[in-house]
Amino acid sequence: MYHERGIRQPEIAARLSMSQPRISRLLKEAVARGVVRTVVVPPEGVHAELEDALVERFGLRDAVVVEVEGAGFDVIPALAAATATYLDATLTGGDVIGISSWSATLLESVNVMRAKTSSVAQEVVQIIGGSGSPEVQLHATRLTSRLAELTGARPVFAPSAALVGSRELRDLLSREPAMADAMKAWSRLTLALLGIGTLEPSPLLRRSGNAITPEDQARLEELGAVGDVCARYFDSAGNPVDAPFNDRLIGIEPDLLRTVERRIGVAGGINKAAAVRGAVRGKWINILITDVEVARELLAD
């Protein structure tokens, strides 16, 4: 009567001349004895088992796995939609959001994200230098300003290139008032939105003028690097690599990044599997948004 016909417990009690507490006890007993079993049929495109397995295997806080066909840039729309949905559900108010400047996937996520009806963040802060060549400078600026607009936050820009010519220039630029304000904000972050890169710079990063040189790329390969977060490179175990340009980078330090409570890494396509693996192993991120193929590759280790 309850499970197949949808009759409510008070009506069942009246029909059978029993008390409602007894009806409730009998229903619980039916479950305990295996007379009644619950079967959950996941909707198509939902991969809860993969997500749970990723969380358990890598000690993640959360994981989102999306169904997508193709590789490379083909995965960006699905990852972007999943990221926008995740942020819509989990941004509840008061966050200070850090965002990496040169991610095409994060830019698309902001493009498809819905505006919140009330403020759910205090600040949106660039956590790596957001200046670049004029033809792509708009991308980094739009990414930060649009996310701030959508969340009712104040945008905080890092008005410098990510990779500068010398350590001395990095130190000078870091003392500029606007850049110093952005760097101070890094210690207030409660959430970081992060792209995960490979040794091969993305077209957006390459056009920005912030990409590493072929010589640096070769050196990184010698050091065993497999990927980066905010231009901080790591090996397959997630350990930081002593890149030759580390002292010329203007961006959040790895130790400070790891103190951020929620670190959301967004990356997909089988070409990024090694980089994603290093990022989760090294705790660069603790929330992963990726595709089915990469998820299965990570769990196949």
C-alpha cells in the first residue's frame, strides 16, 4: 500500500485498524529484512560512482565528472557548463575568490554562468599577473570583472605580466600599490578557481606573452614536470619543480595557495590526464571538475 500504491501512512493505519507508529515500525522492519529494497537509477550523463571513487582515491573534497565526446578544445563547453553550475550551487556568500587569469575554460564558464540575485562574494582577485599582449588582454580582464559582476563582488586586478624579465623587475612591480594590494588579498582567499596546464602552453597563454620559452620547456621536461597551476610547475607526484623562471613569476606562491579552503581545478581532455593527476596528488587542488575519460584514466593507476 505504501510503496506500490503511494498511500500515506495515516490512511494505511485507518484501513488496517492499526496505529500509525506501528505502521512506521513495520515499514522500517520491511527494509531491515530486505522485503523492500531501494534502487537508484542515475540519470544519463551522471557519474556519481566515478566522482565518489575520485574523492576516495585522492582525498578530494568534491569531484564533478561530465559526459563529453572529443578531446582538446572540444571538452571546454561541457566543463564550462559544469563549472558554472557548481559555482551557482556552492557560492553562498562572503567568499573571496581567487582566479587564474589565462584559462580559456574558466573564461567560458563565466560566459555561461547566471548572475546571482544577491551578493555571494566579497572580492574576485587575480592570483597571477593578468597583463599581456593587447589582443588578448581583454580576456583576463573580462574573466575577473565579469565574475565579480555576476557574484556581486569587487574585482581586484593584478596589473602585471605573469612572467617578467628579471627577479629585480618582479620585486619592483610587486611593490607597486595596485599590485601590492592584489598580493595582500591572496592571504584572504576562501576559494580559488584554477586551470590546470600542460607543458605545452595553451593558445591563449601563448598569445598573451606570458608563455614559457622552448628552452624553459625543455628544461622542465628534464626536471620531470608534467603540468602547472598558475605557472607553478609540478612533477607526476605533484611535487613542485624548481623551474628556472620561478623567481621571475608574479603569482601566488604554492604554500599560500594550499592554505585556501576550496581549490577548484577545472581541466579535461586526455592530453591533460598527467597534469590533472599531478595536481590532485600534490594537493594543488581539492575539488576537481573533469570529464569521464580523464576520470577513468586517473582511477586506472
